[in-house]
Amino acid sequence: MVNDSFMNLRLAGIEIRLSSFERCLFKECDFSGVIIQDSGFIEADFHGSRISNLDLSVGYFKKCKFDEVVAEGTVFRQLRKSDERLEWMDMRKTSFVKADLSGAIFMKCRLNGADFRGAKLERCVFEGCDLSGADFSDTQLAGVNFEKSRIDKTVLDLNGFVSIGQAKGFVLSDWQNS
């Protein structure tokens, strides 16, 4: 599908397989519990949508917009490189286990309790995010920026922490609850 618009659509519980959505608008749609396999979203806009408890086992997103999206409990396992900009997203307790989020930009996102175990986060930016209670065990953290982000009670692999110890990230005093 190319250049299609979907508004207030409830897709909860369906399976999307072998599909492609390019430059589509999904405004205030409910993707809760949807299973997406071998499908992709290119330059799609998910403004105000709910993608909670979504299983993205082998889906991909390229240059998508996720403004004011709720993604609590969504599983991003083994995703391809994202290079996404995720703003104002509520992604508490989201699973990014073994996901390749290289180059992704998270701005003012709630990522409390998110699971990044084994994820690849090269050049990833977390700006003004709440990462309290997140698990970064066994995670590749090369070039990650945690500017103005809250990381209290966050689990970091000692090797990963040492490798980014010289970074300007981990600014706790400037974090704001937005």
C-alpha cells in the first residue's frame, strides 16, 4: 500500500504478513496485540496510535514518525536497522531484546522498565528520556548518547558502561519530567 490514510481504525489482534506500507498515515489507530511478520513500514506516520503489546518479530520501520504513540509492552525482537526518530512515546516495559536500533533517536520518551538486553544501539540517542529501571545487560552501547535522560535503577553491563564512560551522557541533574 502506498499513500493510504487510516484513521481511528481498530486492528487489534490481527496478523500482518508479507506486507508493505509506504508513506501511509495511521492516525489514532489501535494496533494492540497485532502480529507483524516479514512486513515493513516506510515513511509511515503513526500519530496518536496505540501499538501496545504488539509483536514485531521480524518487521521493520524506516523513517517513520511515532508522535504521541503508546507502545507499552511491545516486543521489538531482532528488528533490522531503524534510523527512526521516536518522540513523546510512552514505551514503558517495552521489549527491545536483540533488536538492532542503531541510529534510532528517542526524544522525551518514557522507557521505564524497558528491556534492551542484547540490543545493538550504536549511535543511538536518548534525549530527555526516562530510562529508570531499564535493562541494558549484554547491550552494545558504542556511541550512545543519554543526554538529559533519567537512568536511576537502570541495569548496565559493566563493560558497556566503561566503554561509554567518557561520553557526555548520563546527565541526571538536568532531567525533566515532561
